[in-house]
Amino acid sequence: MAYERSSLRYAHTNGFTSLIFTEDGEFIITCGSDGDIRMWRGIDDDDPSSTCLGEFVVCIAHSKKRLLASTDRNTVQAYTYPELENDGTLMRFTAPVTCLRAHEKYLAAGSDDTNIKVLKSDDGKSELHLQGHSGPLLGLDICHEGEFLASIGGDGQLKIWNLEQGGLEVKNISGLPKANSFETAEQFGTPCFEPQRSKSLAYVHGKEVFVLNTDTWEVKFTLSDERIKGEYTCCNFSKDGQYLAAGTTKGEVSVFDFLRKQPLKTEPPTSECQSITCISWNAAGTELAFCDNTGQLGTLFRTKGGNGAIFADGEAEEVDFGDIEFNNDENDDMASGSGLGAGEGNDGDDDDDDGISIERLKNQVMRKAGGYADDQDENTRHSLTKSVNGDIEPQILVKTFKQQPAFQPGATPTHLEHRYLAWNEVGIVTAHTEGTDGSLDVEFHDASVHHSLHIPNYSNHNIASLSTSVLALSAENSTKLVCIALAASGNKEWSVTFPDCESTEALIATNKLVGVATSMQFLRLFTVMGTQREIISIPGPVVALAGHEDRILVLYHSAPPGTMQQHLSAMLIQTAGMQLRTQHLAVPLTPERRLTWLGFSDCGSPVFADSMGLLQLYSLKSQCWYPICDTLKQSQSVSNYYFVIAVSERSQIIQAVLCRGSSYPMTNPRPMTQELTMQLPICDVEVEKSELEDTLVRASIMSIENPEKTIKETAIKLFALACRTEVEMRAKELIETIACPDLLLLAVKYATKLGRIHLSDRLSELMPQIEEQSQRERQELHEFQQNHVTLSPVVRSQSPSFGNSSTSGNRIAPKAMELTHARRASLKRFAMSNSPVTFGKKSAVINGTDHSASPTLTATNTESIESQENMPDKNPEKLDTSNDELKEVTRTPLNAVNPFAAKRKHSEIDAANKGGVLINGGKLKIAKK
């Protein structure tokens, strides 16, 4: 016994597709992501009846005279069969229903919001809620008696519920594949009870089908097929429970004899068949239908042979050999001519009553074709024998990751009647399709930019881009671009037609440019008022465009996809007058993910988001990509998704729309935007140290408000935390890494205040090194900016530059370090606090002049001193050398950095001078007092 495949039929658009056989076996009913229900009389039906139930239909079930379906309204709707007229709403959820099962006693439904609802069929009112999964429901089934319900969720758990005991959870099995949403799931598990007695429960995991004993809920046995190459995605029993079918991620279908626990031979899939999403048997058990994730429908039917079939053991069919005659005399002559005896030539090659001689057939065929001679070697004969027996290995086809087509960031799927063409930081463009007529609504977040617009969509535009200066419109496979200049006077609208049947693939509009990627892999740039600027060739198929002021980012496929991921690259283009500069970037898209959003931050840094909600930002200064936020970790449910709108570096927030159970927002009611805080994927994020490190890194790589202040405050907090936790080497390492002189002064004061004099002295010794490193970094930054301006787009400095101004910051401290203004002022404060000043009999030395004879300073001297105070200090680092002891103090690096050490030194000098007053840099303030 074997199973042959039929040819595949297009049923629905790409996406999850489900199907069932009706109870009478008359129809195959399919549903898919296009929102249609199709009824097929068989796989050869060329005109199936089709009914649209909404924007998408995930699952269906047939119950007596009603057809049940999950719709885009997050409900389970009932329809009459076969008329398919609405017969009421049975259940409501907060997210789309992903699995549905109809039983004589119950109707069960699982949703993307992790909830299960069970409705009793007798009254249709009492509803049972089953809660326990922490992920979207992937599959469920009810046993024949209606006692147990089995469910598998995206949290990787199989749960068994006792419905007769109010939904009590009786068994939990973990370790199954996990999925954050139903849309991204590839393996659904699909638990199914044996339909006759429900003594067994089967589910798939990896390359095996696990069968549980429903009395003990332990594994009874497993089923596997060595011929498959993919992992199982779903399974289903035949109506009589004799056979079990399971589909794989490679499009293969295995059929098992459940009683014998053996796999039957099935025809392998073609290259067109993709991952199987659903399997259903007919009532007789002779045919099964399946769907894949590209919307294709196929069947397997039982047979005992035929062209291309794989025969079961011990079975064969008659083969028509055409006009080939098997002549014993001719074969004997051939054997004699080859030098063999009569007994040798016919040994094992003669026909018997039940078969034919393979060797004689080979000789006859080759003789008719003028083939091998009598003296042909045995190797050739052996190879021909293998060819006749069909033992040639089939060619292995490697499945690659699906290449992503071009899309518009901020737009929702094209099959929706009411959809967003663009939603960004400027405004919203909404398209409404009503029959042959359609319209576009343009709304601005800031009414001062422009008033709202309502535009008839006669040209069926389905691609749009909006900026503060222009609204750009086009359509897929359209050769025309239409733009409306918002800030212009007079004729605001202009349009162009592309030559040579070029069509629009992607579109972007900024406040200075309009860019269009065409089917010829050209990037056409226009000004806001329609002047054609450049035509640039794109190195690969375009994926998306983004823009910010005079910058355009083109994302494209740099190579064909691999087995696990896409290979994407980007061109960053900047215009300056009639000049144009380009920088090529490699895009680090995570394996097994798709690109879902592309744009710029408010500071002009490229940003993209993938299908799992990870945002990455490109730093123009360091030329590196940084993961800045994982939006799914800020969601309360794994079925939720954040639709990104804008990214702000200055405010450190991400504007997004929360989509519950979906990957895009609905137009009615319009959802509210939320602000997500940026958070790097730091280790141990709940620890205080990690939170401070996150703030420090973000301040150093992004253009935030007041970065210098943020870095200093965060660094001194980390320094204090290291001091409190007795990790002085980490505290010293932190100050040495940041290399900021001002931060070093704060760290020395804090360490001295805590009584850590040893740490304070070690930090003080770092000052010459930090001064030199700070100047070197400023020089490197200056050279980098000059080179970057010459060779690539203009880069705004995104990291703070520490150090003094150009007048004092360019000096390198010598071995005997000189004092700057700030450090000399600190030195004066501590010196004056320990040096009592009396005018009279006490001696005073001012500028080398002895004023001890006069009881007070004369007015002339006071005026001269005050005039000196107002004079600019042409050499602020030069100190008065009239006092040797003071010169020795100021030449000490420790005193210059550590004011507490300077205080101790000055106290010794004051004692040595026996109360005498030393007035040098601080003489002016003393005279005023």
C-alpha cells in the first residue's frame, strides 16, 4: 500500500492556511489569510465557490448544519451550511482565534491571547474559561467521550484539562517548541486523540510523533520515518483511527499504520511544496488533504502502484515492455557467443513462472539500441542493472530562507480594505477602498504644518510617503509618481512617468528630497518641487527606503538568502548642493527574522526593527550597529506586537502602537501611540549597577540631551557604588576609562571624603595620563570629522568631548605639572582657609615688596592691586617665584589635584612662616577684605 500525491492547487495567499473535510466528505473547505472561504468538490475542481468572511480567517470547524470560523473581529462566528449566511456570534476574545474544535458536547476555541474558552453545545450559554498558558494557543483537541481537552501553546507546554471537573489541569508536559505569536510559529504540535476509543493522544515534536496513554498520561511509544528531512509540524488521525498522518517543515507527509506502528511509503514532495500547516482525512480514510504556508492545497490518495508510485513490500504490478520480445533462442546464442556454456549462460537468468530475467531484458534493450557488445565489462553491466532497478539517489534540495519583497515602513498589509499607507512622526496617510471608488485621508500630528487632506484615489495609489514638505504617492507596478508640495504656493501638484515600463518598488519623501526605487533597480531622486537630481543604480533588489532631511537610506539584498537568514546591505546617501556622497553599510539582521521597519532617529541615525521587535541603531561616529531596545520584553503578553512609528535619541523614547494579537494596527478604532523607553540588552538588567551602565552606554553612543552631564553623573554613581562594595580597582578602572579631568577631581574628593586616602592618591597620579589621553582623543576626533566630511556623509558629533577649552585644553602637562585656573582657585581656597590674615604689625609680602612697616595698606597700593585684579592674566600658569616654599608646593602634582593634600601642606608652610601672610595668586581678594 502506498500514497500518491496530486498536483498542488492555489487556494489562498501566502500565510497560514487551514482546511477540513465536511462530515459527508462532499467538500474540502479551506480558509486563509485573504479572508476567503473556499469549498472544493475535489482537488480537480477548477471552479470552487468562494465567500469572503473578513480580512483573514485562521481556522474553521464543521458542526452538523453549521460552519464555524474565526474572523478578524476576534470572534467565533457561526454560518449556515452550505449557504454560508451569518448565524450569530458564539465567542469573543481579545485577540484572533487560532484553533477551533467542534464536539458533540462542547465547542472549544483557543486564542492568541493565551486563553481557551469551552462552550457547552446543549445550552450554548454556559462558558468555561481555561487559563494556564503563557503563550498563544497553537492547537487543541477534545477526546471522543468529551472528558478531556488537550492544548499546546507557544510557551512550549502541552496541557491536559478535565472538562467534567470544571477545567481542572491534570497533566502538564513542557519542552515543546516555543513561539511568541501564532504568525511566527512553524511547529504547531496539534494534539489529537485517537477518534474511536480515545485511549491514545498523539502530538508531534521534532522528527517524532509521541503517543501518550490517556490513562496514565505517560509516553506509550513514538513513531518516526527515516525518509523525512524536516521536522513535524502537525498531525491528524483518520476517522477510523487506523492511520495517522503528519506533515513536516519540508512539505513532506508521513502516513503511519497506527496499529502496526510502521510508516507507509508515500510519494516525496515537489520543490514547490512548503511547510505543512494543516492535515485532514476524508470519512473513508482513503484520501487526506493538506495545505502549506504558501496557501497551496494538495491531496494524498491511497494506491497500489502506478507511474511514479513507490510500491510496498511484496507488491508489484505488470509492466508493459512495449515491443521487446524475450526469445530464449536468441539469449542462448548470445550466451554461446560470449564463451559461456549453456548451463552457465542461463544460470539464474531464465524466466520462471512468476518473473522475468533482468539480465535478458538488459541484453535485449541494449541490442536494440546498438548497445554494449558481447565483450562488455561487468562494471557497465552492473551500472545498467542499478539504473533499471531505480536505485539512483534523488538530488537533495536545500531549502533557503524566503527572500523578503520590498515594503513601505509604517504601512499595513495591502489586502486590507482600510489600511495605513504611511504612519510616521509627521502624520498619517490612510487609504479607503470601497468597490471601484477609493479615497485617501492625510492627517498631520501638528496642525501648524498643514491642514488635513481628503483626496479621491482615482489612480488607486497604494504606496505613500509623507514629510513636512511633500506628500508622495504611487502604486505597485505603476509607472507614475505623483507629489503634492505642501508648503508651495500656486500649482502644488506635479507628476512624472518612468521610462521603459519601470514601476515603483519603494518610495520615500523628506523635507528636501523625494526618492523612488524602481523595478530596474534604479534610485531616482527628485527635489520637493520636481527637479530630477540623480539616477543611482542599486546593487541588489530593494527592500525598503528611509529618509531624513538630505539623507536617503536604501536597504537591499546583497546576496541570495541562506538557509537561516537574509543577507542585507544598505547605502547611506547624502546630498550637499549638487554634490552627493555615499556610504555602504552591512545590516546585521538576526537569523530567521524579517525586516519590519526602517527609518532615522530625530538626530539622523539609521534605525531598523525586525520581526521579533528588536531595534538597532547605527552610529555614524563609530560606524557600528547597536541594539537599543527589545520591544517584546516591554510587552505584557507574547501575543502583543509594537508597531514602530518613530525613534527619538534626544528623549530616549520610541513611539509605537500596541497591537494585540496582530502585527499591525487597525484603522477603526484608531489605536493610541505609546512611548517606550530605550533599554540596551544589558546583563542582569534588574541590578542597580546594570541600570547605571545602561544609562552610561546610551549617553556615550547616542545624541542625548546634555550628554556630558549625564556621563559625569552616572560615572560618579558607579564610582560610589564600587567604593561601597569594596571594589576599588573597578572604581579606578572606571575613572581611567572615561578619562575626564573634571570627573577625576570629583572622584578624588569623594574617595577622600570616604576616608580612602590610598585610592585618592592613586587617582591623583592618573592626572598627567588623563590629560594626555584627553588631548589625543580630541585630535583623533578632529581628524576623523575632517576625513569623514571628505569621504562620506557629514557626521554630527554624537559623543561628548571632555576637557578644557581650546585656550587651555591643548596644553600637555609636563612632569612637574602646572596649575590651571580651576585647580589654582581650589588651591587658593584651601590655602586661605588655613592662613589667618592680619594687617598691622604682622608682616605682609606683596609682589616682593615689604609692607610690614605700614599698619595698613595704603590707598595707592589698594588701587594698584585692584587694577591688577581686573587685568587679564596673559600667562595664567606662571606663578610668582618670590617665595621658594610656595613654588615647591605648587610644583607637586598631588597638591595640584588633591586639595586635601594641598591643605595639609599649606598648614605646614604657615607654621614655618610663624603667622606670616603669603599672598600670591590670592593677594587681590585679601586686599579687598
